[in-house]
Amino acid sequence: MSAFLGPLDSIGRVPARQQTRVAAFLVSAHGALARRLALALPGQMKAGWQTELNAQFYRESETVSLLLRATSWTPDLELLLLTPSWEAAWLPAPASGVSDVTLAHTIDIAALGHAIHAAIRPAALLPDKALAQDPFVMALRRIEFESSRMIQAQILFLKGQDLLPHRDAVNAAVESRHRQVRDLWDAMLRSIGVEREPAAP
């Protein structure tokens, strides 16, 4: 097991098999977020935080589009088994104890987005000698940069005044989604010979 993707080829590109598996996971996760955000967007916005849903919908869609074009795809039969399990994990899990159904689903979307953007750091998997101008390398770095920006909006919503009465439900939803995303991400990485370094205490 290695902490980084590779071994790189002679000019510093990540192996196509690893590119395919990593990109497939990220497309699944960010694609699910885009779909759920699209369904959550109201026809007429009534709260300021809903404007951020619109912005995040387009950013998630951009991430999927970028990966589809920047990845050197190769056939991977294991994805026939892995993808359905990933897609099932992103299904709605409304925050428990919140009677407002729309709000319960919105909390779950924000918790899932927070987990995907915080727990997954794809650029950290790149070795120092990775080809800086390779499309896949640039895509992973772009995704991590955008994630650091999007997570701030999710934090503002999850810690906002509107959710103070539901603080326990919000914390439980965030913890559950983080644990789920970390477990799936780590399992996917191990399947391609990568062992993510544990976070510093």
C-alpha cells in the first residue's frame, strides 16, 4: 500500500486504472449532490441561504463535467459492483427528529456536501512528481480548491440561527455522513493500492 497514487508513468501521469476508479467515485458523489440540489431548489427563493443552493448546484455539475473530460478512462468491471453501492449511500436520509420534511432533507444535503468536501481530499493523493499540466492532476487540484470554498457556505448554513432548535439533529446528520463518506472513500482507495494517511489528532 502507498499513501499516493502511482506508480506514475515515465512523464508523471497517474495510471489509467487508478484515474478511472477515483474519477468514478467522485462523479458518483458529486453527481448525487448535483441531482439532490436540483430537486431541492425552489421555484421561488424565500430565504437567503437558498441562493447558495443554486450556486452549489452549478459547481457540483461543473465538477462532474470536468472529471468526465479530464480522466483517462479505461474499462473497469469492478465498477459494476461498486457503483450501485456508492449510489445507494447517497440516497436521502432526512435528519432525524426534524418535523419539517423539507428542512430535514436540506440538512441531509448540507451534511452530505460537508462530508464530501471535507473528508475527500483528492489532491493529497498526488505524488510530488505528478505531471502538473496533466488534465487529471489539474482536475483533482481544482476540485479540492473548490471544495474548500464550498464547505464554508455549508458550515454557515449548518451553524446558522435557523437550525439552532435542531442542533442535536444537525450534529448527528453531519457525523453520520462524515463516517459514511470516509469509509467508502478509504475502501475505494484500498481497492487501488492506496492507504490514506490518518488525519493528525
